[in-house]
Amino acid sequence: MKSAAPVEAVLFDLLTALLDSWSVWNHAAGSAADGLRWRRAYLRLTYGCGSYRPYEDLVREAAAEAGVAASAAEALTAGWDMLRPWPEVQRVLGDLTARGVRLGVVTNCSVTLGRQAAEQVGVPLSVVMTSEEAGFYKPHPQAYRAALDRLGADPERTLFVAGSPADIPGAAGVGMSVFWHNRAGLPFVADTARPLLIADTLDPLVTLA
């Protein structure tokens, strides 16, 4: 199944759709259970804060809320170079690049951490749009619009690859078709915007773009 218009660009969530950030959070927290609780607290803060607040502040506040050691926040950023792409990322993105599809990312973090994370993808990206630059965290529309504007892309000819369900209505709301890379196998909530496809791998992306 393809999107309605030919796809000329693909924008990705960076820290879930392309990279395994969960393992880095878990390592910094000391366990998978603490990492999950901490990430959930962080997401609640992120989705509720509106305009950009420093990423590092939200990470620290979330650690306190989740009962995770304060030192975990520093361990998270210190371990940022442990981020790794999912196994198929370089092959799939390389295929898209070879076909002339422009690629970019929209990520909920600071400029410094966003650029550092983007380097771990291993494929050149035309745009790395961080929440710090956009002035808002996803799923605020401005985060996606800022990336589209910088890329010079028409939203109707751009596919967004979501890493979480919150990205689906956010990206769809600015006119992009959405593919949900649902690595964790989370349930789809039917009252949100429906993505073109849901899969636990990026491989189907080459048939959508």
C-alpha cells in the first residue's frame, strides 16, 4: 500500500523509530523496570509542557517523579554514544536514498543530543530537527512543520515514520501520511488518526515510499 501521492521525502522519529534509545534509558536507570517507569514519566512531562523546556531538565524531573536516582539523568546523557540503530535501518534508508528520497528526522531533545544521536544512524540525513530548534516538543504541530519547512517538502508528498502512537495524530495533523514503526508491539488506539501501516520492522517502508 502506498500513500496517495508519490513520496519525495521521509521524516522519522529518531530515538525510537530509528534508534534503540530504550536500552540506553534502562542502562542509565539500572534496570528495565526502572527505565520504563522513568521513560513514562518523561513522556508525560514532554507531552504536557507545550513550548520547549530544556530536555535535560525534563529528564531530571522525570527521574525524581519515577523514584529513579538523580545520577541516572547524567548517566543517560553521558551514555548517549551507546545509541544504536535497529538492524535494518541502514539497509532500508540506504535503499530510499539510492532512489532519490530525501530523509530527515524530528526528535524530542536538545540540539546537541539530537545531532549526536543522528550521527549514530549511519546514513546521511538532509534535516535533523530538534525540539529545541522548533520551539516545541512533538506532537505539537510546529515540531513537524519546522522539519518540513527546512526540508522544503510538501506534507502531502512526505511520509512520517512514527516511533510512538503520540506521533501518529501529530504528523497526520499537518498533512503527512504515517507509518508506525511499532517495535514494541503496542496496541493501536482506534480513536486516533489511522496510519497507513503498522509494523514491528522498517522493512515495509520501501513499499510505501
